[in-house]
Amino acid sequence: MPHDWRDSLRLAADLALLGIVVTLLSLPLFTAGAAVAAGSFAIGHLIAYGRWPSFTGLWAFFRRRLLPGLVAGPAVAVAITLVVIDVAALRRGAVPGGAPVLTAVLAVAVLAAGYVALVAVRAGTIAGVAPGAGDAPHRIGAGVPGAPNGERRGRP
């Protein structure tokens, strides 16, 4: 069945709505880790099964990731604040090193941000098994209400 342009528009609107919901759930800052993990789970479920997870399944995943993700939001906020303070001190000349140290600090910050983004994407998996990983023993839908259990994912 060929894809219609409306399917692409519907998917774009769904992804935009998911981004808005993740942003709203991240506003308390302590729920940011669980919100990003739940968003990652939802996208992984969409890719693996071709449909969005149920609200109850997504809510159960969010609640399960809430406690482990409590540190993520404040830790990222503290790290960003420290980098901003360091860059401001280097630009003012309050810290010796000038342009070479400023470049190094910004390069490390960009690499760290990339690593955090990769970890955030992996946070949406259960037991480190990505959607589409074949017949792994701990599938992404295991134990999540509303997730299709027993379906094969990935390559046949």
C-alpha cells in the first residue's frame, strides 16, 4: 500500500505533539529523565510495531522510569550551568588559558551533549534491548500494558 502525503503529515503532527508532551512533562525538571525515556519508548514502539503504544502502557513506562530518572534533569541543568559559568569566566579573562582553553571546554561540552543524547535515546528501552532487535529475551513490550506481546519484530 503506497504512502499518501497525509500519512506523512499525520506522522509529523504526531511527533510534534509527542515533543510538546515530553516538554510539558519535563517542566518540573525532576521528571525530565522519565519524560525523555517515555518519549523514546513511544518512538521505538512506533518504529517496531507501526503504531503508537497505548496511553496506559506509556503511562506505566513513565511511572516505572520516574525513580531512576529523578537525577537526570537536575544533573543536566547543573552541568549546563557549570559550562556557562566556565565559558563566561574564560571570555572575561578571569581564568587563564584564553581561546585555546575556551575551544577545548566547548568541544568537551559538545561531545558530552552528544553522549547524553545517545543515552537519552537508549533510556527508552527496557534492559538495553532496542526496538527491532529480533527475538531478544527481554522485548520492549514485555510487562507493559497495551504493548503487543508475542509479536515478532525486526527481521523475519
